[in-house]
Amino acid sequence: MLCYHICKLPGRVMGIRVLRFSLVVILVLLLVAGALTALLPTVKEDKMLMLRREIKSRGKSTLDSFTLIMQTYNRTDLLLKLLNHYQAVPNLHKVIVVWNNIGEKAPDELWNSLGPHPIPVIFKQQTANRMRNRLQGFPELETNAVLMVDDDTLISTPDLVFAFSVWQQFPDQIVGFVPRKHVPTSSGIYSYGSFEMQAPGSGNGDQYSMVLIGASFFNSKYLELFQRQPAAVHALIDDTQNCDDIAMNFIIAKHIGKTSGIFVKPVNMDNLEKETNSGYSGMWHRAEHALQRSYCINKLVNIYDSMPLKYSNIMISQFGFPYANYKRKM
Amino acid sequence: MLCYHICKLPGRVMGIRVLRFSLVVILVLLLVAGALTALLPTVKEDKMLMLRREIKSRGKSTLDSFTLIMQTYNRTDLLLKLLNHYQAVPNLHKVIVVWNNIGEKAPDELWNSLGPHPIPVIFKQQTANRMRNRLQGFPELETNAVLMVDDDTLISTPDLVFAFSVWQQFPDQIVGFVPRKHVPTSSGIYSYGSFEMQAPGSGNGDQYSMVLIGASFFNSKYLELFQRQPAAVHALIDDTQNCDDIAMNFIIAKHIGKTSGIFVKPVNMDNLEKETNSGYSGMWHRAEHALQRSYCINKLVNIYDSMPLKYSNIMISQFGFPYANYKRKM
């Protein structure tokens, strides 16, 4: 009997007192333990799932995956619709949303309440509504590749999967879906435009000298490269709230000594701006937008004291998608 | 007076005799001179033109131009029709016609009688009708690039100009208009085919692993490389009178460690075989042709003890040719 030694103490009353005391001590210990566990964070089932997914995500090689950077202003309905699409794209490592809605809280809570999500999405609250916010160095960015998309642009998953595979073969160039060109004139002043403008050179067809970054893959090192550019370049972008993409093409062309980008013809890419309820329709609708783009080209030529942009007429499509798109008359 | 001193000689008769003598000497000299000029080669106007053109042609940089190698058998009507087209292609340096019509004289005289021609055309009489004759090292070949075309294939000039510019950007690969692939099967035995065959891999679209040399640009060094291959490879081509192009793709893929070719989608390429009066319709109409191609793949895998072919799904087109071929719905 456990209490034999204790029971030999003076009388039964002493034994019962000790027993009661022991029980009280045990109870108190249990209560303390219970209180302590209540202080521990609650590990809900979905958090466990998220933990497992995070481990898997970290395991995904940052060479074989890319980070989506999407800057957004005043079109949160489009943003969320697009995030639902992009979050499911293969080889996506993470999404960084550059939240340019100053003073308005980013929808972290809403996002989390609608979880779980396939990949992490980070909302980066900005201090000022600047076009070049999306070209910062983000500490959360772990991949070699960036996918940069405007917050009104829906690019189909097959297009993204293919374009990413093309970028992996040409990692020093912007691989994207929107080609543009600069056009020289006899006065030496350049103009900015698209296919409606005079094709440079004397051969057949057209040429492009820029691939716009708002629907493209490019090397994440180029964000650092952008940060290191002369202050005049950053000032130009801030003054116009435009031309960050033209500047990136200048910078990259100058850096690699060849054409800055490769155009991949999209099979299915849509602009959703007409679908927003915000009433906001995007910077390119401003009256001065196109003239600003030409202005930027000439300013950048001044700043860099050269025209580094180079022409290309290479258009890449995916062999056999859509089906038999390479069949010819023979 | 000129004759004053002579006129003082005895009498007028002496003066007249000397004058006559002088005239006779002058006449004889003129006749001799005239005879000499008649011996000089007649410089006709068109030869002068040819001389000027030859100087221009030698001046054309052999880095910026290419040599057309066209092998021909029993389709001289097609050959001559095609030569009329190809001789005018920009950046063409020279044509080498591999004359596989053994015992029949090459049409040098006919060709010359229909001159002048923009570029030199050399007819190389062969000693045996072999498929791999066109893969010899030709001493007349001066350019870095070869354009190899079958003698029934008409490729439009814009297609050639564009594909050559693509080859200049990817000079270690076959840049051409006819893609094919090998298909693995669960038995490990390969089959050869085109778009109708199962696309390899699990993604969208199709892949190709070979670009046929009979409508392509490739580096002229690869002719030497072909000559250096194991005798078994040459024997395979001789036995089948087929597969020289499959062999070239094996060799090049092995050599560069990446996909052997880049497919450029032709805008306007025709096969003229139905237009020949010779009654001869080309090797690929033989019953066993396709099976032979699969056979060759497996034999080459044996010979090289590896499958060096690599898949690609990159299809290149010329930006803006035909007009606005890159417009998309937005």
C-alpha cells in the first residue's frame, strides 16, 4: 500500500489530510497545464495543410518556378478575379501584389478568409502611388524569374506555361506578349508605336524593339539593375507615371547588347478593364499617354546618350498549339 | 618649213622620194598596229558586265551569304525551273548542283547559253547515284552557311531571306521549314513521324525533334562533321538511299547537346513534283519509305549507343509578314 509509510503517522486524520493535499496539488498542476496549453497557438486543420504546402513550395526549385508581381490601383475587383486565375498556374512560386491604393488597407483578411490558397500571396502596402513601385527589389522574391502582369490582363495558362519555357531558354531577355517599336524620323527624333507605324528597314514585314513588361517574364536581377539606374530615369517615370516598361527595355538592351525582348504570340490573352465596377479604366486612356511614350524615348536617349534598342522580327508560337497550327499547303 | 633641211638635198626628186618613203613606213606601222589589235580578245559588252558582277560577288562577304546545294536525279525540268527562281535570291553566293544523273551530261552548255546569270552555278557530275552525295565537302563552297533544298521544292524568297536571318542568330542549328519527330514506345523502340503521331510529353501541343535538311539552312562545317562519322552511318544511308537527314539531326544534336534544329513556319512553300514530265516522283513515294525512316532511327541509336535527339516546341514566324500576323484579340 502506497500510503503505508504515511499511514503510520499519527492517526488516520493525518493520512487523509496528506491525501487531500496531494489531490489538490495534482489538480492545481493540471489546471496550470491546461492554462498553458490555452496560451499555445491553435493549430487548426487548414493551418496544418498550409504548413505542408509551404514545405512543398519551398522544395519547388526556385530555378524552375517564377514569382508573379502584380501592381494594382483602384481595381480590386479585377485583381481578385485575376488572382483566382493566376494562383493556379503551374510553376508559380509566389505572388507579390504591389498595393498602390494608398490609405486603403490591403485585402489580407479577405484573402485569408477565402483560403486555403495554392501559393503564398503577399500584399505589399505602398507609401505613394507610383508606377515604378513594382520595380523595387522585394525581399520576398526568391525565384530567378519574374512574371509581371498588369492588373487588368488575363493571360491563359497554356500561354504562360509556354512563355515560361521560352524564357528558360532565353533568360537574359524579356519574354512577353506585347511588342512595340520605336520609329526613327529624318529629324532624328523618335516616335513610339505599334504595327500601325512605318516598319523600319527595307525588307518585308515589321519589326519590334520593345516587349512591354506588363505581360512578360524577365530575370529578377533586372529589378536590381533598374534600381541602379541614374536618378534621371526614375524621375522621368515619376513625372510621367508612365514609361517604366520603355525604360526597362532601354536598360536591358544596353546591358546585353542585343534586342531586349522576344515576342511570344499569345493564343488567349484578354484585357478585362471594361469589366471593372470601379469606373477606373487604366493609365493608357489618358489623352497624353501615347505622346508621353514618344517623349520618354527621346528623354531616355538623352539620358543614356545613345539609342540602345535593337529591332527584331522573330515571333515565337507554340508548335502544335492550337492543334496543327504548323500545317502548310504542300 | 619642215623640209627645209631635206629640201636642200640634191634636187626636188630626192625630197619627194623621202616623203613617199615616210608615208609608206607610217602606213605599214598602222597596218601592223591594226593587226595586233585584232589579236586581242574581243571584249563584248556583256562580258564586261559579267566581270563587274564577278568582282561584286567576290566582294560579298562569305559570312553574310550562303551556298545553295541542290541534289538532282531525273527531274531536270524541275531543276532548271527551280534554278531560275533560286538564282535571284538575295545573299546567295553560289549554287552547287549535285548531278546524280550518272552517264548523262550535266546541262552546263545549256545553262551558259542562257546566261548571263546572277551568280555562279557549278554542276558536279557524280560517279554513283547516292543520296549522301550532297553531304560531301565541296571545294567550291566558300560560305559559312549552306542552303540545302530538294530538287522539287520551291521556297519563296521572303521565307528564305527570313530563315537565313534566323540561322545567323542560331548558326549551330539547322534552321528549316520541315519539322519531324521521333516517338518513343513502351518497348523502347522508336518510330518516326509527323504531327499525326502522339505528341511526346504531357503538356499542350506537339513537339519536334528533327528539322529535315532538304529545306533548310545549316552550318557548312557540318558537312565535314558528317564525313567524319562512323562508316556504319554512311553504310546505312547507302543501303536505304534514305535517312541522310535523320543522320544529320542525330549528329548535330549529339555535337551541340541541344535540339538539332529550329522550325521556321513557311509562308509560301510548294512541292512541284506533280509538275515534272519525267514521270519520276521522288523517293518518299516508295512503299517502304516511312518504315525505313523508323528503321534508321533505331539503327542510329544502336550505332551511337544513345538517343541524342531532343524535343522542341518553338515555332518561329516572321513578325508582321504576312501583314499584321501578330494582331490578337484584346
